[in-house]
Amino acid sequence: MVADLRAGADRDRCARPAGSTITTVDTVTGAPGTTVKVGKSAFDVALDWSGETAYVTTADGNALVPVDTSTGRSGTGFSTGAHPLAVALTPVPVK
């Protein structure tokens, strides 16, 4: 599970991978929110530095899938090779 803990962050920028979807979670109440399809075997989730995009590894889909956190829509996945199990992002933008 990943949560956006920045000061002033939206309450629902938390995601839990399960099967071929991720589900947003209200970080105050713990209530599940929107379910987003991302591909085969969602495994790990990381938020970009702004909290605007979540990146989800799909272990059996061999991809890293971006999800727009404001719309709840998944984008086109990036090919990663066999079985990506983790994702880590820099905490600040790189120039």
C-alpha cells in the first residue's frame, strides 16, 4: 500500500494493489474508493513527487502502468521485462 502523506494531500491518494486492479483508499477513514484496472497481477505502487501519478508494476503483465490520481484512469504501460516486482521514484523532480 502506498499513501501520499504530504501536508495538504488529498485524502484518497492511497492505493492497494490486488489482482488486475488497484483500489484507492481514503487515508483518513480507511474506506475503499475507486477501483482502477491496470493489467495482470498488480504488485507494487509508488506515487510521483507531486502525487499526480501513481505507477503500478504488473508482475505478469511485464509493465509499469501510470495511473492519473485525479481521474482514476490508467495510461499505457511501459514495458519492463519479466516480472517487475517493485517500483521506486525519486522524491523530488530531477532537472
